[in-house]
Amino acid sequence: MVAPVDAARLFGRFVRTIASDPRIAKMLEPAARGVRYANEKFVEAKKSTMSEQPAESNPLLGYFLAHEEGPGIFKVMHYFDVYHRHFSRFRGKKVHVMEVGVYSGGSLGMWREYFGPDCTVYGVDIEPACLSYKRDGVEILIGDQGDPSFWKQVKESVPEIDIFIDDGSHFPEHQIVTLEEMLPHVAPGGVFLCEDVYGYPAGFIPYLLGLSSAFYNGTDNDFLKAVDSIHLYPAIGIIEKAARYGEHRSPMEALRRGTQWAPFDSYARKGRGLA
């Protein structure tokens, strides 16, 4: 629950933002309709069920289930499927992985086991006691993820990151600062993942939806050239970088091929709801 003072501050910021950018006001009605449909109206026609994925087909899940002693790992169960889907192509390669939120240190070893001996893991935490988890293949960086000056130091001291995992403070403002500071430092073809993004209606996911507007406004910009895709899962947001800046998609223009065309304008039909 948002405190009254915070709610008033957020509402004030919201009103000022709408006043300064008419594009946002146009987004509100379809966004509200989507909220109502997902939460109140949607009913699945065929409620089929699937058996759970065997642990042996997902090495991360297998590691987690077998990890009964040692440094603690605290993860939501469906995350492992998401991790494996987006991270599996990096296994066995020389990769740099950064995870914000070290806590008891167990996930640092999990990433090393999953990606292999050529993986370097950088753990970021605000708690100095986490320095005790430093070892071969694991570096620990102490700082406040909500402080841009800290990230400036990080970028000056570590190479580009192939996989960035934000499991830190879970405060939306910290998540946003972290993304804005570190997404440009994610290597081409890399993955930026932010987890535990529930419970904040004015938080990280609406911000991520705002980022996605770059895909649909019909113009090219640096974000569109650097980012390949944005993915949403329950409590997780993911951005995947393009393998090569600006080369992963053709310019935002449509081309015609063929010689036979219908005698009506398809765009005009769509405008009348006749597509």
C-alpha cells in the first residue's frame, strides 16, 4: 500500500507528466481497458493443463532443487523457466554476469555452475558483509543501486555485461535508475532482466511499457537500433539487446512485392474496421 504522502507525490508527478506530453494522455484509455480486460473480463476458453518441466531439462532448476546445504538461494519457482529460456545460449561461453542483490550468496555459485568456468559473476550489494563471497570467478561490488554515481564507477571498472540481473532493493525508482545507467553497458546480444516487479502500480512495468513505445512510433532512434525485444513475464521484465547495433532490422519502411493487388485500399478498410 502506498503511503498518503507518497500517493499525493506520485499523483502530482503523474498530472505534470500528462500535461507536458500529450502522447501519454492518449495511452491512458487503451491502457485502462487492458487492465480491466486482464483482471476482470478475460476467461480462458479451454483450461488445459501441462505437466511441469522435468528438473533435468532445466539445469538451473535442477541445481536449485538439489541445493539443500550451503549459501542460501531465494527464488520464485517460475523464474527458472524464464532464466533458462533467455540465458541458455550463453552456456559454455566466456560471459560476464552481474546480479544486483547478493543476500546470502547462493545464486553466485548457481550462475557459475550454469554458465561454466569461463563465466565471471559480479555481485552487487549495499551490504559490505557480502564482500566475504568474493572468490575465483566471483567479484563483489558494494554500493547503492539507486545512486547513478555508483554505476558510473562500476562501468569504469568492469567490462560490458552479457547478462544483467536486478534482484536488488525492488524499489521501482532504484530499478529504473539501474536500467537507465546499465542498459547501455550491456553487451550487444546481451540480456537485462529485472525481477520481483510486482506490487507497485506506478513502478517498473509501466516504465518498461513506456520504453516499448519506441517500437511503435514509426521512427528510428538509438533505443530502437540497440534493443531487439522487450519481454514481460509474471513479476519479470526483460530487455534483449541487438547483436549488432542497427543491423537487426531493416529501416521502418514497408516494401511491396508481387504484381496482383486487390482493388481496394487495405489501409482504408482497416481504418473503417473492415480488415
